[in-house]
Amino acid sequence: MMSRKPIFNRKLGQFDRYVFGDIVSSNKMITNYIRSGDLDSALRVFENMTVKTTVTWNSILAGYLRQAGKLREARQLFDRIPEPDTVSFNTMLACYFHNSDIESARCFFDRMPVRDAASGNTMILGLSQNGKMAEAHELFKVMPEKNSVSWSAMISGYVEAGCLDLAVELFQQAPVKSVIAWTAMIIGFMKSEKIELAEELFKEMPQGNLVTWNAMVAGYVENGEAETGLKLFRRMVTTGIRPNHSRMVKQRLD
């Protein structure tokens, strides 16, 4: 049986630089392939690696997460991870939601040996994106630690579900409001034809981004105020924010 070259050289008391460098280089290649959507190339690098770290396994698992319909492969890979960490568990949990397997996600979450804030946030995001706001809210209430992601997920979920009053209530309670939360509320007000409230919120925002500006412009367009939307669009450009030429907005403004 072929023995693997040890990563740690006890005699020298330091990492074998050659093997360590190979791992780092291969991990970077895998990450780049995953980011470009080339999972097959990432898998080829992965399978040819003599030594794999948990980061390596997690990178491939994240690749399966990015592609719907790869749940079986994701679970098979997860079960092979020698020492899964919280990132491994959270990524696998997200895979279930990405493939709309809510029941398996619940069971997996309940059996997780260790959970962190990201675990709870993944559950809340998954439940809210699948229209399970009542269940998401129950989990949100008992979360020992809530951060801006937790609040933003709940607020966005309520907006998406058309429960604007509940979204407003949570938005007012949120100790820290992220750009995502502010943008979600603007979208909610615009969808409910409450343009003045959206405008007030937009003015109060400490910092916006392209998505926020697009939400306002699109909101004006959807509410039959294309001229106002065009003016805001031009103002956005003068502030230095580069438009991404949103197809819907561009078509409506032309």
C-alpha cells in the first residue's frame, strides 16, 4: 500500500513546504473553478490531490451548492469528509434548501452536533425563501444569537411573502440594519404603492448601493412614474454609482 507523505515533519518541527504549497495551490485552483462555474475541472483537481484539508472538501461541497440537482452528490461527498467542521454542516444544510428538500433540511439541522449563528441564519434563509415564514419566525425567536443577517433574512422574507406590516415591525426592532434590510423595505413599500414611505426610507439610509438605487428606480417605473425614475437614474450616475443596465429598468425608461 502506498504511504502518503506526511504533511508535518516531526524531525524539522515544521510543515513540509512542498506538500503544504501543493495543497494551497490546489485549493486556489478549485476555488477559482468553482467561482467560474466549472465544477468538473474542480473535481478533477480534487480527485488528483494526495492530501486534502477540510477547506478542500468544503470548496467542492460549495460547488455542488451552486448547482441545483446535485443534492445526492453533495450528500455523498459530505459523508466522505474525514473531519467536517461547522462550514461543512452549514453548506450541506444550504444544499438541502437549494434543492427544496425542506424536510431533510429540518432533520439535518436537528442532528447537527454543533451549530453557530450561521447555522440558524441558513435555516431562516432557507425557510423564508421557501415560503415558510411562520416556521422561520419561530426559529428566529429562540435563536440565542441574532446578527444583521438574521434580521435581514426575516425582513426580506416577510416582504417577499407580502406581509409588509410584519416586515416593518421587525425593521423597527432591528438593532442593526443592513443595506439588504433597507433595500427590502424600499421594495416592499414600492410594491404596496407606498411611494412616499419608500422615498423617506431612501433618504434616511446611511449608505446605499446599486441594488438600492435600482429598487427605487424600478419602483417608480412600476408605479407609473417613469419620469421620476429617470431623474433618479441620472442622479445615481452623477454620484459615481455605475449602473448595471438592468434590462427591466432600461426597457421601461427607454
